[in-house]
Amino acid sequence: MEATATVHQDPTLTEAEEVARGAGVDPDRGLTSQEAAARLAEHGPNELTASEQEPAWRRFLRQFADPLIYLLLAAIAISLVAWIAEGATGVPIDALVIIVIVLANAILGFVQENKAADAVAALADMTATRAHVLRDGRLTEVPSSELVPGDILALGEGDAVGADARLLTASALRVQESSLTGESEAVEKSPAALPGEVPLGDRRNMVYKGTAVARGVGRAVVTATGMGTEMGRIATLLERTEDEPSPLQTEIAKISKMLGLLVIAIAIVVMGALAIINGVSSLSEAVEILLMGVSLAVAAVPEGLPAILSLVLAIGVQAMAKRNAVMKNLHSVETLGAVSVICSDKTGTLTRNEMTLKEVVTASGRVRLSGIGYAPVGDVELDGDPGSVAFEARRVLAAGSLANNAQLSRNEGVWEIQGDPTEAAFLVAQHKLEGTAERVRGYVRGGEAPFDSDRKLMSVLGRHAAEDLTRVFTKGAPDILLERCVAEQVGETTRELTDARRDELAAVVEELSRKGYRTLGVAWREAESDDLDDFDEAAEHDLVYAGVVAIIDPPREEAAQAIAEAHRAGIKTVMITGDHPVTAARIAADLGITSPGDSASAVTGREIEKLDDAGLQELVRTTSVYARVSPEHKLRIVDALQANQLIVSMTGDGVNDAPALKTADIGVAMGITGTEVTKEAAEMILGDDNYSTIVAAVRQGRVIFDNIKKFIRFLLSSNMGEVATVFLGVVLGSFIGLADPGNPGATVVPLLATQILWINLITDSGPALAMGVDPEIDDVMARRPRGYSDRIIDRHMWARIIAIGAVMGIVNLIIFDLCLPGGLFGGLEALAGPEQQLAVARTTVFTALVFMQLFNALNSRSDYGSAFSHLFTNRWLWGSFALAIVLQVLVVEVPFLQDAFGTAPLDIAHWALAIGAGVAVMAFEEVSKAIRRALARGSRPAA
């Protein structure tokens, strides 16, 4: 086993090689897996110590920290005091029943909260930062939490730095350290030892946990992890602030508050009416009236709604993650379902990202290469003077393979790449043209000017020892590269580039682009110095143009179908790419992004630069394809679309895409090719880098949002039915002459407090949770996206909630009338003796309300569709129904539960009446939906 890391001296003042020796690691091979595991056990995970976990008992007690629960606890106390004051005879049934219900509610809330927390933790694991390290002599990827002192980090543009580390090598490396130092500009890094101690922001040979690589590449040895890092030392400054509530959470909070005030007013009216009409002659009567008011308030406000909402979102987001769409924030789902524009990169997202170099075009002719994918096999066809074109093509492929950071390897018989697929295409092609790979192996690579999305170029310095020459090799966008070239390779010589020849070369690029090829130009020149470390982008001048390569990346078949589906859903697809405008326009047309009536060509970044904000806002309304754009252009496009009141999703993979992703309503990072920085900035990560996954996620987001509307509509209308039943029974009961056979002249109450609480317990959480995982009922992609100003509970939904609640109240008043003497109807009271008539009447109303709410759950599954459509597609919903019915039968028919809940056994007629009440509510909604469908004439309004 290797020596355990012991870095005692200040690594900034120590030479890099000595720091690596002190860490007990070979910089060229890294740690072994066994040593890394041992160090992880010794030092612990590379994580900042989280704030102390709230113990389970405290989380359970927190379930009682609710004003409505306080009311119930007060009611329990008052009930017990009254029981004691009256001699403490028998059992305090009311108090015990309320205690059991409060405990059951608390347990249910505790379980739901834990499940939601577990789901969120699982999502956090999916989006955890990862790092590239050298282990067992191979470059591998591990979670940043598994980094240990002595690990060799491989840093590249877009990587999040996973631990504090001392640089061993650096090439044009710049690191964004604003999260640590507050410095907005990226800091240039160098592996040289410092002459003395300097402030944190000036330690140029160190990289720190929590920062990000803005550009360049480098390697570093980890010197500190976890709380030993600089970020760990200031962890107290990074305490997580409380998340801002989402619009959905804010709206639900407002609704709950409004309902609370409304129901408190109704409860006061009911309690006042009971006190005035019946009088209060004893403490027990006062307690009974108080319990009724409290229970009514508790029943009307869906206090479990926030917990159900979180759990439903968590379950839905986990289901999305299984389909390669990982949402980092639960409440981003509501925005995802409202997306009206999807801005997508082309390569890998709309295309297969299987880059294959098919042609090399040089001054003397063309070389065509057969074969697809990353297996380096295929035939070569020369078109032109064989000697000259072969020499020129060899130089193009060699230069492209040297100005390259991809890797090609064979693993168990399968050829695999690491790095950029476009760069890998050069590595594959060099093996097909004889003599090229040997030429590349003769060079030692030196300094690098990494690819930059603004320059659109990448350059390296290479020295060929056998030929005693040092050269600059550059590849990039042909039009950009040609501006830096002064000559052209012709055979083994060069000639000056004339304006006429530049036009010819541009025409070649245009021709290849029209065929759908991605084009890259390649150039070179002799270097002024043999110093391999003395190199930067300033060397990209006076180049010799070697030729252009044509790379094919075929469109994904499923992308065209997804674009059509998005269009059907009222979602515009916008392609934004760095490719040639003609290539972009061709691919867009093939995929159906543009139609014959659209602009024939793409808008370029240079054209965007000429427009002011107002002009760009006008342009984005009709433009669907942008080419040769920089990250700054992407950001302006997002801003312009949002200024037009559109909800924008933007994809990205490079570090410079992060601002556009952060600004977009839904930033989407590539899970395969995306950098850690873009994943950090995004709200969603694509596990397969596939456009169709975005559209599938939007569909799922709409389904989740629909399900949230379903259970909110169900809960509010059901609770409104409970309030209406009690309110109408108390206010109108005396008016229509309903009488209590045991106490003539007293106002009869259709439900007892314990019965109201029981209904809330068995018919709220179960069906609501089941509706939260309902499959797609309505065709969610057949309607336009929601707008910024659209509310989840609009006037149409409020009208339905109030109407259903009123129907429940009226039907129950009729049932109550049928079961009691007096009133307008009567008749069923003859089936029970006088002493049982009120208990039977209440039990029938009680049971009818349970069935009404279960049937209401079926109604609530669709805004317009019949409840009989997709009737048996949700087994969880039917399971919750079965449980609720079994429990209700027990409460009605089991003697000791009859005592607890004030129920009486029902005969077949009363059971039929209760079930018929539920059918009546369903029938009312079926008729209402039929009328709405007829008025809408088959159209579906936005959700």
C-alpha cells in the first residue's frame, strides 16, 4: 500500500513534484483504487459537514405545530375539563376520538414528509458533482464526495473543482473563484511555486473546492478535502438559506389563508345559530357547540395539502429521472409544464452525436473515407492527384489529431471515446489514411490555446524531434480560420491565399454545408520558438490553410417526431448552433423545425450583433434557426424571447452556456457532454442528451401539473361539501321544520365533530395522493402552454369547486330531511325507532358524504373528460377507495366504533341512499362536463 498523504508544508510555497511526493502519489498514475478506499475511510467523505439533522421525534412533534391542530388540542382540553366537571363518569369519547384522529393525522404527515425527503435526497444523489481523477493509471470519473488527499485531478473547461488541490500542470488555465473570493474575473493559474505567503485570491498555483474551470486544462494533486478545504473553513458563511416559495406554493398558501378566514366566519355563524336556537344549559352543551365549530374549521382547510404537494412532486420528478430527465428542483416542474419555446443545440441533442469524418477537401482534390462510428476501419478513396492530395490530407488529419484532447480506446472489443466527439472523429480518421498515425506519434505536444466559443478555434504547439521542427496546429470554424491564414498548402509547398482563392474555399464550405456536413478547417505554421510551454492564442496568425474536413452527424429519427409533438402542443422549437448557417438550415428543414413558409437560411451571430434589443425581440418572433452564435448571443436570444412573454427552455453543455441556462426559465444541461458548471446552473439535466427527452419531460411536467390541479380541485370541493352540509343543515334545518325526536324544538346538526374529522382522515390523503400519480387522462399535448399570468385555480375551477360543494350540501340536506320527521319530504324515518332516528339520519349523511367524496375523486380526474374514461387505469386510487369503504363500514357497523363516532347501523335502504348520493354527485358532474364539451366544440383550453 502506498504511503498515506501527509502534506505538512504550505503547498503554495513548495514545488509541485515535492507536494506529490509528500502526498504519496505518482502524478503519472494517480492513486490505486485500494489506497483511495483506505484514504476515504481515514479522512471521510469530501463533503462540508451538514447542519445537525433534525431528530425523528422532533420532526414528528412538528406535525402538531399548526394553528388548526392547536384548535383541536384546545378542543380536547375543553372536552376533558367538561367531562371531569360533570363527574368523570364513563369514558370521554369525544376527547379520545379527537386524540386518535390528531395522532393519525400526525403519523400520516410524518410518513409523507419522510417519503418526500427521501425522494429529494435520491434526486440530489443523481445531480451530485463529479470529478475526473487519475486512478490505477487510468483517467476515470468519480463523485466529488469520494475525492481523497493525494488524488490527481484532471481539470478541463467547465469542470467544477471538487477539492483544494496544488497544480502540477496548467495550460491556459483560468478558474472562476467568485464563490470563494468575490472576484468576478476568472483567475489565471500556473503551477510555479510562490515566493512567499500571499492572500487567498493571489494563490495562483492552487485550485479550490467550489470553484469552476472557466477555460484551459490542467492537473492537480488534492491537498485537502471536506471541512479541511478553504470552503470548509468558511462553511458557516454558506449556511443554506431558506428557499423562496414557488408561485404554486405561494398561491396555495394564499388559498389556505383565505379559506381559513372564510370558514372561521362560517363556523362562528354555525356556533352562534346553535347557541341561540338551542340555548346552552350545561358545560357539555357548550363544549359540543365549540367542538362543532372547531371541527368545521379543520375540515374545510386542507392542512395536508403542502405535504401531499411535495410528495406528489417528488414522486413525479423521480419518474422523470428514470426517463433520463433529472429535475434539480421539485417546483421547477410547474415551469416545465408551461414551456412555450425550447431552444436547443444541434449536435448530440437533435443529432446522434456519432461524429464521423467522411471527407477531407484540400487544394489538390478530395479524400473520401468510408465507415461510421468510432471503429478506426474503412476504405480510402482519392479524388485528384494521388501524391499531392494524400500528402495534404495526411497533414490535415495529423494537425486535427494533434490539436485535440479526445481519447480513443478499445475496451473489451468495443471502440470508445472520451472527450468531444468532433475531436474524436479526427483520431478515428487518422488510422484510416496510411502514414498519418505514425506522423502524429512523432510529435510531442506542448502548450495549448483551448477551444473558446468566442474565438471558435483551438491551437497547440507540437515539436517533431526527429525532424527538428516546432509547429503551431490550429483547427476551428473555416470562415473564422481563413481570416487568420495567409497561405495555403499545395502538395509539399505553400502558396499565397488570394481573394479569389478565399472565395473558392468559402464555396467549398458552402457546398459541404448544404449536404448537411459539419465543417472544420485546419491550418498550421512554423513556430517562432522551440519552448513548448511558451504558447497562447496570440500565435494564431499568419497560418497556412491545410484544408477542410466534412463531418456527418445524422439527425436523430426520434427528434423529428418530438419536434412535431412539441409543435402540436403549441411549443416552438428553436435551433441554436455554432455550425455553418447552411448546415444549420438544412438540418432544421430535415427535422421539421422550419417549414416552407419560414426563412430559407439561419440568422447568424453577426446579424444578431447588428440589432438592438427591440429589433431582436421582433426577430425572435419569426426565426427558428440561429448559426455561428456565441454564448453571449444565446443570452440575448433568451432575453428577447422572455421579453415577448414566452417561457423559455434553453439547452447547453459548455461553461460559457451557464449564463443563458441560468437566465432561461428552464435551463437544460447535457448529462453526457455537459460540463459540471452547466449542470450546476441548470434546472434539468438530460441523461441521454436527447431533444426528445426534453419534450417527454414537458409532457410529464404537464401531467404532474394536471394531477396537482386534480387533487386540489378534489380536496377543496370535498371540503366545501362538508362545510355546506353543516351550514345548510343548521341554517335551513329549522326553517324547513326538521326535528330531533328526542328534543323537539332544538336545531338538529347533520354531522358530529368526530364524524367531520373522520371524513377528513379517510377521504383526503389517500385519494389525493393516488390522484397525484394518475396516468395521463386528457391529451396534455393537445393544448397551448400556460401563460405567465395563468393561475392554477382560475375562475372556472372556483366555479366547479363551489358548485360541487353546494350540490353535496343540498343532497345531504335532502337525505337528512328524508331520514327525520317533519321537513319537506320524510318517509325513511319510519324505518327507525324515535330514539334512533337522529343517529340513523346523521350516519346516513355521514356515509353519503364519504361516498360523495369518493365519486368526486373520479370526477376530478379530468376537466372535460367523462369519469368513465380511463376508469381503471389508476390502481392506487381504487385501493384508496377500498380502504375508505372498509373503514366506513367498520365505523357504521362495529358497536364500540358506533359509540366513539355517534353512528348507528344502517339497513339496505339507508346504505342505498348513501351510495345513491355519491352517484348523484357524479351524475351532476357528467352533465356539466357534457355541456362544457359542447360549448367548447371539442377544443381544450389551457390548463
